[in-house]
Amino acid sequence: MDEIIEILETLLKEDLNRASQAERLIQGRPEGRLDVTMAGKVTRYYWVSGKQRRYLGKSQRALIKSLAEKKYYRRILVKIQTEIETIRSFLDRFDPRSQIEAYEKMPEACKHLLTPLVLPDDAFLEQWLAESKKLLETDNITFQKTNDFRTLNGEYVRSKSEMILANTFRHYSIIYLYECPLHLNRETTIYPDFRLLNKRTRKTYYWEHFGMLDDPEYLESALLKIHRYMQAGIYPFDQLIITWETSKSPLKMSDVELFINRYLL
């Protein structure tokens, strides 16, 4: 629900800018309006003001153009202003938590009798974790510890960069699971480096860190993995977050924090 608000707030800002632009473009235009008639393939332009109406010939092309632009800018300004009023009205009335509160405000004596259609935050988080851990428990492949890269949460990961990422998620209180299986279809299961939850929007994200992009074979494998995500409708920098590094260009924490703020907080 919060995503809807963010989209509408962005659209509102764009509309306000367009409205200001249209108003500026209308200023200073010639008085009157443009009237256009068609007779077969012949188009005639007229300047109209009140009861006055005057034919505009080819020599007055600049005036015709200016009046046409004025007509368009006025028309689009009305549409923009209507959209602004609609968005503002919706934002004033819309409460993204109202459906959650319908359950939360029920008497305690009734809650245990109900199955809420929209789960409260704590129950949703509990369900998300249970579903994720079930995927881990039912999977036949488990990561075997081969190094000392252990996160602050106590799990072993494959690289120093993944350890840094996991510890950063913990610092921001972001819920994550390491290499939780993701079934793209009946035949294909992949293992995202991290499965994460944005607790505010309740959206699940996948985070892949590609740490050896200067290795041609590794790069080819990374591109294939991204392609598999896309075939399943999970797109880079939408639901799939990607970080990368090479031997000469290490993981940039500025990128990590940018992505965390953009997608996960």
C-alpha cells in the first residue's frame, strides 16, 4: 500500500511541475483563440476574439502556431489540474493501515475467534519467516562451511562481501535469509544470496552480489542467473537488487546503502 502512496506522490509532484510549466507557456500569448475549419483537403485558420473573426493566411504562420500552442497548453492544464485534485483527494482519504486496524481494534476477546484477511505486522512477519524457513528446511541442498566468514547473526556465508552485506542488513534491522531457495518454476530452483523483507511495504526482495565479474566464466554464469530471474518476472532493480565487484573494484558501501534506503526501509 505504501508503494501506491509513493507512486501517487511522485505523480503529484510531476503534475505540479507540469502545471507550472503550462501556466508559464500560456503567459504572453496573443489575445483570442484559434478556430480551424476543414473543407476537403483545405485547412483554414481563423483568429477569434469575442464576436470578431479574422482569416489567417500563410504569412501569419507564427501567429497560427502561437494560438495553437495556447489552445493546447490551456487544454492540458485543465487535465493536469483535474488529476492533481483527484490525487490530492485520494491521498487525503486513503489510509494504508485501515484494513490492518480493522482487526487490531477488535476486542481482545474476539481476536482469537477470527482469521484476519489482512494480517497485523507481527503476524505477517511471523508468517513470512515461517514460509522462508520452510523452504530452507525442505531443500535438499545445504551450504557447507568452508571458510570463516561468519555473520553477526551466526550464519556462515561464502565471501567477505556477503558477510559485510549481511552485517549491514542487521545494522538496519532488515529481515533476511541467506541462500533461501527460490522456485522459479517446476524445473528451476535458484539460490539468491539473500531473501529480504521490506517490513513497511511487505514486499520481498532478492539480493545478488556478483563478486568476480572479471572472471569470464563467472560473468557468464551471473548473466544466466539474471536471465532466469527475468524469465520468472523478477527484474533487476525492481524486485532484484544487484551489487558487484571485480579484483580492482571492491564492493562499494555507498551503493549498498543507496539500495537499502531505496528498496528496504
